[in-house]
Amino acid sequence: MSVMVDIRSVHKSFGSLDVLKGIDLEVRTGEVTVVLGPSGSGKSTLLRTINHLEKVDHGAISVDGALIGYRRSGDKLYELPEREVLKQRTRIGFVFQNFHLFPHLTVLENVIEAPVAALKRPRNEAVDSARRLLERVGLADKADTYPRQLSGGQQQRVAIARALALEPKLLLFDEPTSALDPELVGEVLDVIRDLAGQGTTMIVVTHEIAFAREIADTVVFMADGRIVEQGPPGEVLDAPREDRTRAFLSKVL
Amino acid sequence: MSSDTLAKVPAAPRVPERADALTIVPQRRPGQWTAAVVVLVLLGLAVNSVLRNQAFQWNVVADYFTSDSVLRGLWLTLWLTAVVMVLGFALGTLLAAFRLSANPVLKAVSWGYVWLFRSIPVLVQLLLWFNIGALYPQILGVKTVNLLSPVAVAVVGLTLHEAAYAAEVVRGGMLSVDRGQIEAAQALGLSRLRRLRRIVLPQAMRSIVPPAGNMLIGTLKGTSIVSVIAVNDLLFSAQLIYHRTYQVIPLLMVATLWYTVVTSVLGVGQYYVEKHYARGTESAR
Ligand SMILES: Nc1ncnc2c1ncn2[C@@H]1O[C@H](COP(=O)(O)OP(=O)(O)OP(=O)(O)O)[C@@H](O)[C@H]1O
Ligand SMILES: [Mg+2]
């Protein structure tokens, strides 16, 4: 199977704080990778480097064969102009912990914004596919409401529909259920499970271990800016080799 | 708990079994009533004295209120206010975008502009522009005096002043928008301009509109300062009449009443603009 995401010796620091200390990771097309790890281990930062919301200090990331944020010439990486980076981002969907829906736009306007503005799709086409997406996440009747009139779970499902509207090759989820009341977690996980079942390539940062076991092809355990252990869920979750993985799992399970 | 420890607690008034049979008597507030009466009486006395004072010459006020020259002055005041507001906020938005950009030069220029134009009293600025011919007698071969009529001086001077304040108002509004909104827009591949126009500014408007409404009303009245450079605005038209007729007070009343009317209309307008930009913010249920 081909490689969708290829992360090679990525380093990132904020001032004197080294957050990513050499990350190597491959994600194959159609597979679901779940990233686990304690708070502050660099999970969000890693996801954000994949769509260049965060620039790497060292190393390289490519998605679907294209280097993210840079153009290579010889042994030099030249930073791409913002226009190019924005184009690359339209191939990568990002779902945030706190949804970040646009509160002054209706649900439908939220979903069609990127296809219309970034992909220059005709508006009526964008509306048609937005309605189909909203139906898929179970919110067909909410198209004309404003985000604040929805529950957290509904808002996150709209955010997923908004990310899907760009027909991305890759979906990144940063703790998509952490801001939700426990009884709303299920409806969002259902949507993600559905996407996984349809062969969408995804990287999901989550603390839901049971969910990870169910949908992950690969589980990655991060601590302190490094990948400590990775492998199929049966290995990493049920028979971890590393002490730190074991310690972490005993705390969250 | 034994019954003798309970006995030491002061007996609380018991709630009767049928609580729905009780009527609630609101607390009496004699102080509030007295204050209201006193204020109303004082207000009545003041209104009475204004209406009865012959020196106000309300009949003269009525005569001039809709006279041609007053209405022409009012019209100039209105369009001058509109032009200064629009140009001032356009320039102010640009300055705010500079200030929030990553470019240190643009940042410094924006900061310097705001510092300078907030420091110079607008009256001094108007007089400087009015006398610009002393510094630059000619610009591109044209006599400066011909280039900058008093009205043009008024537009330029007031706009530059307005922009400095507008920049701060717009910047404050843009800073009030959650950083996550910009990241979400970036993640969706929206261009810089689209992010500003479609995502940041509409949300910033919620905190921009109230101070901008204040500024609009301030500008409306502030334009009266152009009477010093003989621009025929509402106040100057009134002054021209009373220099001729010596009916100073009634003509100042004409101007005052017009300013009050326009301010009230603007206040109503602001209410609807605020409502428009508040859409989507009412919470669930
Ligand atoms: N923009 C930033 N500036 C400075 N420090 C940052 C920035 N973003 C993240 N950090 C720091 O980097 C470290 C890793 O942060 P990151 O958000 O990637 O962790 P995480 O694994 O996602 O944690 P959590 O589970 O709490 O979300 C933290 O110590 C954080 O404080
Ligand atoms: Mg995080």
C-alpha cells in the first residue's frame, strides 16, 4: 500500500523548549493512525506541523508525495509562498478540539466557505454537496442554524463536515471529543468510525483508548517529544513493550 | 442528632403546609419614590424656565430652523461627517492591519502615525493644513491654495485625525477575535484577504460598532470645528446669520436642536447595526 504521510526526523522547539525531538512516522493510504500520549508530549504540535500551521525547525513532512511547506532543490528546502501552502492545506482536513466553527455564519455557510473561497467551486454545487455532507453527519435539518444554537457534539459534527467539504486526502483530528460532555462523545465517534470504515486516511489524537483499539490500524505512543512505541493496537495497547507506555495506559484505562 | 442539640438552634420560622395559600408583599421603597419626585420637580422647573425665558426667542428658532442657509449648513455637516467617517475608518483599518502584521516596518509606521495624530489637537492640525501654502507654495506646479480649498482642508484634517482613533478601535476589535478562528480559516486554505474580510472583521465588528457609534456622534459634533476655517457647516451658517441679526442665542439653539435630532437618529441606527453583527451569538435554547 502507498504511503500517504511521511514524516522524517522532524524537530520543533518553541524558544528553548524542545517539543518534537526527532519524529519519524509513516501513515499508509487508507489507514487510521491513533496517537496517544500524556499532556504536553507534543501530539498537537505534531498534527499542526502536518498541515504547516506550525513550521518545523528540522526534517521534512510529505503528504501524498508532496513536500509540505517547502520546495526541494538539491539539498536545500525553500519555503513556499503562502498561496502554495494554502493550496496544500485544502488537501488536508483538520478538526480541532474546540471545533472553531465560524459563529457568525450558519452551519451551511460554514461548510461551503472553503469550497467556494479556496477551491472556487460554484456556489450551488457547493451547497448541494454541503447538504449531502450534513446529512452524512446526521445534521441535515440544522443547515440554517448558527453554531451556538447547537450542542457541542453537533458542533463537532459540523466541523467534521466542514473539513470533509474540501474532499481531503487526509484527515487530522486533534482530540475531537475532549471538549464534549460524556454523553455527546458517542455521536462524534460514530461519525469518525464511519469515515474509518470508508477507508479515509486519518491521524487521530485521542484519549479514548477503547475507541483507539477499535478503529486504529496503528497506535503511536508519544512521550516527551518522541515516539516511544508504535504498532497494531493489539501490541501497543494490550502488550506494551515500553515501561512508559505501560505507565500511561495504567493511568488512563 | 439528639433532640436537645436541635433545641439550642434558634427556632426558624416554620413553613406552613400549604405554601400556595401565602401572598408575597414586595418590599416598600420610600427612598426611591422621594428621589424620583425630587428629580422630576427639578426637571420640571428647568424645562419651565427654558420655555418661559423670552431670551431664547423660540419663535425666531422656529423661523430659522428650516431656513435655506441652515439646511445647506446641515447638509454640509452631514456629508462631511459621512466622508470623514468612511475615509477615516478605511485608513484606520489599514493602519490596524499594519500594526498587527508581522512586518516590523509596517508595525512601526502604524504606531508612529497613531502617536502623531493623537498628539496634535485637531484644531492645530486644521490650521496647519489651512496654512500649508507657507510650507509648500506649489505642489506639482499647482498653487497649493487652489489645490486645498477650506472644505478639502476640512476633509483631510478631520480624516487624518479620525484614522488614528479608528485604527485603535479596529485593532481592539481584531484582537478580540479568538485566535482559533484564524487557525481554522488557515487550515481551510482561505487566503489572507478572505480571512480578514470574511472571518476576522465581521466578528471584530461586534466590539468595533459601539465605540465606532460613539466616534460617529463625536465626529458629527466635532465637524463644527471647521467653522474656524470658514467652512459653511451647520454651526458656521448659524453664526453667519447671528453676526447679521444679533440673535445669538436662538441661532445657537437652531444648531443645537439639529445636532440633537441627528444624534438621536444615529443612535437608533446604531441599535440596528449592533443587532445585525450580533447574529449567531445568542446561545442555545
Ligand atoms: N505556540 C506555542 N508556544 C510555546 N509553547 C508551545 C506552543 N504550542 C505548544 N507549546 C508547548 O509545547 C508543548 C507540547 O504541546 P502540545 O500542545 O503539542 O502537547 P499535547 O501533547 O497536544 O498536549 P495535550 O494533551 O495537553 O493537548 C507543551 O509544553 C506546550 O506548552
Ligand atoms: Mg493537544
